[in-house]
Amino acid sequence: MQGHCLVRNGEDSFLARMVAVEFESIYSVSHPGRYLRDQFGIFGGSNGYWRTEALHLTRMRGSMLTEDIDASMRLLEAEGIIGSDPTLISRELATTTARQIWNQRLRWAQGWFQVSMRHVFKMLRMPHFSVRQKLGIFNLLLQREAYPWISLQIFPLVAFWIYRGDVLDWTVPIFLATTIFTATVGPGQVGFAYRLAHPDIKKHRSWFWQYLFFLLLIYTEAKTSSAGSPRPTSHGRDQLAGYAALGRPRGWRPDDSLAGRNPAGKRACPASARSAARAPGSRDRDVRAEASDDHLSTSTSETIRAGRGPFGHPVRLELLPTASAGLGDTFEQLEQTAMGVL
């Protein structure tokens, strides 16, 4: 079961505020919407709840740059169920600088490329997926990777038409319709994100206006210029990730919130952020803590490699609202252990 991750350091920088609103768009709109539309969910790397036996069977692959998405796909292939519940709240630190967000999103994009190439065709052939689910898989894994390359073909096409002396009729109904739809997707998603946002973020109305203009003018292409992800497609970034994926990555920078920790040196919950720096000599070392209540387990597994931080992994479960209560001591112990390793 995928929960709702809140950014708790939105006051730290302009970029942190943009990520805070982006997270509301993802966890309040995209994840629940995908589950309703496509009849499957994905695990986004933190605040995940699962049955212990399913976690033991699925595990996480350290060779994948987005091992959470890879685990999600393998779980779906095994006929598991991943749901989304925005009322399950965790808090984490967002990236605060352009360098951090570039490194983070580049890794995400290459990881999504890995997952897409490994799973998409296999999943489309599996008989237990319905037509509706296969359309969702096609959109999530294949169309998302192909779109940045296909959409850019408009530039040579228009250039060829102009060179040939064709008169371009910009009032063609299909062109107008697609232009209006494309132009309104971003504002529409921001509007839904504001309506469904957690009160702690929703009270900052100006953040949503800033994000709307930032999204339209800079952010989409900036994210794109670095690396797939469950975010809106980013052209240049996804292309750069595709080029990088042709070779074997030799190392990845620590990507996000460790550099932006608060003065007390505390994080809200180690299951809530990909924030661990890679430690020399700790390539395959895992830090794990589990707290179980019968069939329910809330667990974090932190692999100290590739700049990855704690993550979870959800599968089918009947979740009670208080399922994660009383785990604070366990998470605190895990955090201290993880920081000691680093």
C-alpha cells in the first residue's frame, strides 16, 4: 500500500517548495488516479506497507537504480496488488539545490529506463493483466519513454514544411484541440493537487501559484533535460538517461536530502526519503528493520549504494488506519544505525 509523502522543509528554498507541491501532485493525484484508471498502483520508494511474506519473496535488486519500481513491476507480474492510500502520511526532506535535484532526477530517469526495458514487453504478454491494465502498462513504461523522442519530430517536420513553401494552417481543429489539451494538463493537475493536498501544504497557496508558473516556464523542460519517472515526461533528461543506460554506470552521486538535513540532524522517518550517501566499501551492505503485527509489516531497507536511501515495498493488504502506530522507536534506532554506517 503506497502512502502519501509530505515535504517538511518547504521553507528551506524555492526548489524545496516546488518539490513540496510536486509531491502533492504525485501522491494526492497521480498515484490514486493511476490505481482508479489502470487498476494497479506502484510503490514510489518510501512510506510503503506490505505483508512480510511478500516482502521476503520479492526483495529489492541492488543492480536497479530504481529498485522500488522494479520491485513493483515484479510484484504485479506475480499477480500481487498495489494500492494507494493518501491518508497514510510520512514526512521527508526535499532537495534544496539545483545540483541535488539534477543528480536525483537523472538517476530516477535512468532507473525508469532500466525498468521499462526489462519489464514492459514481458508484462504486455502476460494473460492475467486485463486490457485496461495493459493500456496502463503501455502508457507508464513504453509511451512515457518513447514520447520525448517522438514529440521532438515536430521541429524537423515544421522546418521541412517551411522549406518546401507549404502554408501552415494553425487553425486545423485537431491541432487546436491537441494544443488546448496539452496546454491545460499542467494547470489542471496543479488545480487538482491543490484541492486534494494535505492541509500542511495546502495552507501555502502561493506555493501552488509559483509551481504553476515554474512548471510552465522552466521546470518541465529542466527535469527533462536531466533524466523516466512517474512525473510528467521530461524530454532532454529522459534522452540523456537513455544514452547513459547504453553504458554501465560506474557510480552515482548522493542525490537529495542528506545534504539539506535540519540543524538537529534528524529526519522525519528513515522510511521517507532517498537520502543516504554512498559509503566507500559498503556497496552491498543493507540496513534493515522490521516491525510486524501479525501479517502486517512496516519495514525499511536501506542499501548503501548509488545514493539510495531508505525504501519500502507494498503488496496486497488490508490496512488499518493505526497500523503504523508505535513504530517511532524502531525507526529512530534504524536511523541511528544507518547514520553510523555512513
